[in-house]
Amino acid sequence: MVRSLRLSQEPEADALLSRSPLAALVGMLLDQQIPMEWAFTGPHTIARRLGRDDLDAHEIAAYDPDAFAELLSAKPAVHRYPGSMAKRVQQLCTFLVEHYDGEASAVWEGAADGKELLRRLNELPGFGKQKAQIFLALLGKQFGVTPSGWREAAGAYGEEGSYRSVADITGPESLGKVRAYKQEMKRAAKKTSQKA
């Protein structure tokens, strides 16, 4: 069960995210230090610039690194830091080629339980614990990937009815709620640091 994702708020980009596990992983990788919608539009921009309808891990892994960095740097840039993110996208694709024959969905298919799935996601280049938990929550809430214990493995991001992350975005209203939650967390962290 894959529902129509609404992470980028751009129909063509969201259609790619919905049908392409690799695009969803790349979008999650790009989701740092830029607005979520920009990050999740990135895979569609990359595919379009490659002249493709989809992303292919083998093609990206084998791409000339300088040329791939230029591809992500062209205006409008795919990320605030297109050069370093180009390198990370290639590292992710190389890992997928070496460990999963280039099939992104193989990362979660056949995972025995949520704990194993979290471990597999955490092994991906560029995926720390928080990013792995958020993507696990996205898989469970919007892709129907629900091995036993997935909510526990996803931590607070797996909670039903929460609006903490991209896993909870299903349209403009929920995007607003997630953005408000993140702003509140930033305010709370700022207050805590000022007291210290």
C-alpha cells in the first residue's frame, strides 16, 4: 500500500516520490538545512536533469562526481550545499548498489522487525539515528511497511496522530502542523541554551 505522497507539495515531484523508493530515500537524505518541500522536490529535479522519469542507483553511483555536482548546482540548485549533497547522494547510491543490487526497497523488504529495519536504515550513508527513525515512520505511516515493532523503533516519530516530521505530512494542513511543531522545538531549545 503506497499512498500518494504530498511531501514536496509539487504534483510531479510527489508522483515520483510515491512510485520510486530511491527518490523517497534521496529526498530524505536531502532533508537537512533546507525547507522540507525543497528537499523532497530534489529527486524530481535530479531525474529531470538526467533526462529520466525515475532515478537509478547504478547510474548515479557511476556518474562522474564533478559532473554530478554540476548537475545539482545548476540554477535552481537542488540544495543549499549542492556539491556536498551530490557527494552524499552518490555515496548512498553506491551503498545501495553494493549491498542491495541498487534496489532501494530491498532495504526494508524482508526486515524481520522494526529494530532490524532501523538498523538497516541507520547503515545508509547520511542517515543518522534521527533521520533513520523519521524515514522508518514514513515507511510505516505512508508506505504500509509495518514490521512488528516499527512504531517503537521509530520512537516518537512513530506515534499515531503526531505531527513531528515529514512522516506526518499528507497535505498543506499537516505540513503547517509539522512546521509549527519544529518551530516550537527550536524555541524550546533556544530557551534551554539561554538558561545554561
